[in-house]
Amino acid sequence: MLSRLVLRAAPAALRALPPPVAVGVLHATRPLHTTQQSLAPVPPLPEKGGEVRHGVIPEEFFQFLYPKTGVTGPYMLGTGLLLYFLSKEIYVVNHETAAAACILSVIVYAIKKFGPNVAAFADKLNEEKMASALAMKNEAIESLQKAIDEEKKEQWRVEGRTYLFDAKRNNIAMLLETNYRERLLMVYNEVKKRLDYQVAMQTLKRQKEQEHMIQWVEKNVVQSITPQQQKESIAKCILDLKALSKSAHAAVHEILYMSLAFISGILLSVLVFAIIFLFRKSE
Amino acid sequence: MAGRRAALKAVDWAAFAERVPPNQRAMFNALKTRNDALTARLAALPEKPPAIDWAFYKAHVAKAGMVDEFQKKFSDLKVPEPVDTQTAKIDAQEKEAAKSTAEYIQASKARIAHYERELQKLKTMIPFEQMTFEDLSEAFPETKLNKEKYPYWPHKSISDL
């Protein structure tokens, strides 16, 4: 019945379609998605599909029947329909039924067992893609930010160029000043050197004259020593020497006695220790 | 004595050092050492040489008239100041630098504006989870597949895969 409805509706729908040839041009130029509403970003798609019970029947069906038949309504309907189909032989049980039962049970078992794993795996793949894309985006943001900061820093750096030129000018000024002062100093030094040379020459001459004079005086004095005086001074020297030697001799005797006493002391102590040692050993 | 004692402008070396980029550190160090060396040399020299004690020399040098002659010539002597040839060049350099820095800053500002625009675009992008491939091509034009040049999948040259 439903199929007959569809079959009747089809020609009406086909007639409602505009004839293709004349409107081909219009189709191409008909504006789509130009109003303000459709320029807004598309709301995000839902994460999960509609709720279903027993894997195939949507929840809306149960909600639809709930007001009239309560919780058990759809189940009663389902059981009744199934029994009706079986008893009236609208659905015939043949060998394909057995094949369908086996195949379906295997499929259901496989999905129940491996479904979540496969879903998780697929989700992980997607997650990885998203994560890499997000990482790239974050990196891009960071690098842009850093680039902006670097540029600002460079601009700040550039302000320092005045220092450079000031330093250079300072260097030049210092160099000039140094040069000038060095020249002044050189002049002073040269003049002073010459004057000092003159003074030094004079003092040297004076010194040499003095030395010469002293030597001459000494020579004359030595010459003036008579032979008589010489003999007397030699005799005096000999007497002095004798007196000195006496005191030296006495000192030598003393030293001899002292050293003898010291050596004998040492020998005695060694003897005593040896006797004690032997005595100990013999005990 | 005009031009002597051109006042030395105080250079803030700390601030200067902060602004030196790392690849020009060596040049900066060289400049600083040069400056320090010159300062030391300048400080070591007295501003005026000590005065010569003419009375002492007049009393001690025997040669007549020598000291007087020296004195006269010494006081008449004018030491020429060294001529400054480089400051003009430095000023010219400074003007050049000012010009080039102005240009650089202009370019830098343009770059910053460009970066800011990119940053805004990235920040206001919709999250990847809500994007379609079309949205992705809009946001990142380099991912757009060239369907005219490569009409068959994967719409890009095999070497780009």
C-alpha cells in the first residue's frame, strides 16, 4: 500500500520539476548561500548519531508510542508483527533463514567484540591528525609572537647608535688632546735636557778638578815622608803585630783543652750505654 | 687655543653594551678597549708641563747668555694643535646611519604589522575539530588541492604525497 502511494506520487513530482533545457542557464546563475544567515560559520556537527535501541530501531519510535502504549507498546507491536508474518507465511522460513541467522549472529558477535577497539583505533588516528595540526598552529603562533618581539628588540637596539658615534668622537678628541700634550711635554723635556746637560758638565768638571787636586796633595805628602820616619813606623808595626799574636796563641790553647774534654765526655757516655745494653741482653 | 678642550661627552657604556647584538660584540669590545687605552693615556699626561726654573739655571750655568736665549725661544715657541680631520667624517657617518636606521625601522614596522595580521588570523581561526576541508583550504591556502592542474585524485603531484 505504501508502495502504491509512492508510485502514484512519482508522476506528480516529476511533473512538478521544471523542464531541464530552458532553465539550464538559470540554474547556473541562481545565487546560493549569499544571505547573511548562511555566511555565519556552520555549527559543529554532532559527535554521536541518534540514539538506537537494539542497534537498529531509533529511540524516537519508542518515544512516539510511549504516550499511547507505555513502555511495552513497541515490544508488543514487534512481537505481534513477527508472529503475524510467520503464521500467515508472509515471511517463509526456508534454508536462507538458517543462512541469515548464522551470518547475522557472526556479524553481531564480531561487532560486539571488536567494535569498540576499531572505534578507538580510528579515533586515535583522527586525534593524532588533530594534535599535529594543533601543534603546528601553536608553533606558528609562538614563532610569530617571537618574531614580533625580536623586531621590537631590534628597534630598541637601533636606538643605541648615538652612543657609538659619541664614543668615536670622544676617541678622536682624546687622541688630539693627548697628542697636543705630548708635544708640549716633548718641548719641555728637550729644553730641560739641554740645560741639565750644561749643569751636569759643569759639576763633572768641578769633580774631576777636586779629585786631581786631592791626588796631587797625597802624592806630595807621601813624597815628604823621610826614611827616618819610615823606620820608626815599621818598628811600631812589628810591636803591634807581636801583641796581637800573643792573644791569638792563648786563644788557640784554650780551644784545644775544650775539644779534648768534649770528646772524652762523649766516649764515656757511649761506654756507659754499651754496658747497660749488654747487661740487659744477658738477663 | 680654540677647539682645544672640546668637551668629552659622557658615554653610558652600560646602556651601550646592553644594546649591542651578539654578533657585533667583538667590535664593541675593540672599541671599548681603544677608548679605555686612550683615556688611560690622557689621564697619565699632565695638562701642562711643569715650569722650568730659569733662576736656578741662570745661577748655575756658566755660559753667558745661553739660559737667556733658551728662555726667550721657549716662551716664543707655539706648539701647533693637531688638526681634526675625522670629526666631519664621523658626522657624515652619523647622518647616514640615521637615514638607514629610519628605513630599517620602517621595514621593521611593516614586518610587525604583517606578523600581527597573521597572528590575528591564527588566533580567530575555528578549531580544527569543527573544520571541513573547505574551511581548511580557506584558513591555510597552501593546503588547497589544485583540481585544475591535477584533475584526478590525489590532486597533487605524486612526489608531494
